Amino acid sequence: MPCWEISRQTVNLKAAHTGFLTAAVLNGHEFENTQVVGNRLIGRHKVTGYNFEIDLEAKTVSTDRRAGDKVANAINRSYSSHVVKTVAKRNGFSIENTRDGGLKFEIVA
């Protein structure tokens, strides 16, 4: 592969709800410079430093092949956390992040 050719990787996301996916990435602590442009969500993964682009219709993320799995996993983690927090809030639960990055559930009376 020529040195000037950029190698990209596209990964399918398991996200089912576009609104949750958008909110999760825009508010996710692992991302920066995120914005919606048409039907695409673009941003930068803080840990790897690579830019990514999410096609909101196809629910795929495209990024540099060296960081593809790390970026996709970070997006899926952020999405899952957002879904859990949103559903818990609707059902009267309080959720806190633990020191190890997990979620702690507590029933609110």
C-alpha cells in the first residue's frame, strides 16, 4: 500500500436507537470535537487521537484501521451507558459511575 494512501476501517455498531447514539457520543467523556453534520456524526477519540465518522443511517463507524476496534468499542460503551442511565432514570433509579468505570445502581424511594 503506498504511503500516501489512508487505510480506513468500517465497523458496524450495535446501536439500535439513533437518538441515543447521537446523545451518547456528543456527551461521551471519551470523545472530543464531536458534531452532527447531516446524517453523519464526526469527532475525535481522545485515547487514540484518531478522528471517526459515524453514518447514523447505516450505524457504522469509519476510522483509521489502527484504531477501528478501540473507537467502535468506546462508542458502544458510551451508547450502552447512556441507554442504561436513561432507562433507569425513567424508572426511578439513581445511577452513579464507580471508580473502575462501572455503574452502580441504587433504588430511589
